Amino acid sequence: MNKKDLKEFLDTKVEQYNHPRFIESDPIQIPHQFSKKEDIEISGFLTATIAWGNRKSIIKNANKMMDLLEHSPHDFIINHEDRDLRHFKSFVHRTFNSDDFIQFIKSLKHIYTNYNGLEAIFSKGIEHNNLQHAIHEFKTHFFEIDHLERTKKHVSDPIKNSAAKRINMYLRWMVRQDNNGVDFGIWKHISPALLSCPLDVHSGNVARKLKLLKRKQNDGKALLELDTALRQLDANDPVKYDFALFGLGVFEGF
């Protein structure tokens, strides 16, 4: 398949899967429960954090998170007291447990109190038009308060050659300008052109079959290779192809 045919094929798949019905079976449905900007970005961040494994389980446990946050994530995080966190002790999603969740609540309060929120801190960390550096800077600030060492594993670091799939997915949700009502595009200080594809086993396998990716591991080097290929197809909105790669892999077994 030549480049022109490949682009036409993938653009068709983007149109097929970048559709409101996609929300029904995807974790992005959690932030779609909210209308306030801070609630959308906080619920999205927490949902993306636990977005590995079975998607039904992810959605179920993300909804439990929202229940514990009294369906007002921003207000809860800013105004909670320690006694409000006692109910969190029953929460667990795979290796992300209640202690991790409580640490995230405290770190998010630190981010909103001292750095003016998630959009501001990710925007602040961009260096040389590189969002992967921004993710590294975000992690540094997220854990600059007293924290559990075990919880750090739940925020990926591209500097350590991680593909940071979940954070890149989250950034797609917040930044990408989507006319179809799936991605939110509520962060205006980061260009969608800087976004990276959420690279996982599904998108990676499809990308290799389409010769968009040669590297076998789904790591930071593979992400750079895939990003470079997707930017050649659409420099302004490269991560729209996440819909195509994911849809082909998960729904079509490509």
C-alpha cells in the first residue's frame, strides 16, 4: 500500500471510529459525565490512570472513583479533609489500590493549589515543542510533595523510554480538537500537532502490519517512530489515527 492509499484507508477508519458511538464502550465516557472544565480534566486523568486491562472493568472502577469523589471531582479534591478519605480504603483496580488513589488526591490538590491546574502544568512543561518532556515535568511536580514510593509507578515517564500510553491518551482527550464530540479539546494552550499516539499492544500491532512501525517493543523509541510516520499523514492532527489503529485492532482484529 503506497502512502496515498494508506492515508485514504486510515482516514476512512478515523471517520468510522471517531464517532459518538465510540464513547459507549470506551473509558472516555467517564469525563463525558461532566460539564465543568476542572471536573472533566480530573475525572479524565483518574480514568486514564487506571486504563489498562479489561475495558468494562476500567469503566466500572472509574465510576467507583467518581462515586467516592461525590461526583464533584474538583470540589472534592480542593476541599476534602482527611476524614473524607476513609471511604477510599475499599478501592482497588489491579495494582492501583486505595493508598495510590489517596496519594493521587493529595497530589492533584497540590497541582491545583500551586500550579493552577492540570492544563497549566502540562503547558508549562513543554520544551522544544515536545510533550513527552512535559509529561516528565508533570510527574516531577506531581510527586514533589510527600508521597508513597509505590505510587510513582502509576505515572509513566518518557525520559525513561516509556511510551506513556495512558497519559498520551489523556492528553488526546483534553487537547485534540474533535468536531465529532469524542475528544474534548478543552485545553487551548497546547497544539494538537504536538500530541503523541497512545501506543499499546493493539495500535502497535496494527501499525507494524501497515508498516508505520518497525520497532518490536512498545516503548518510547517506538512511539517516536510511530509519531514521525503519523505526522507525515497529517501534521496538524496526527493522533486522530489512534481511532483507526485502535478500531482496526480491537474491533476488527486486523
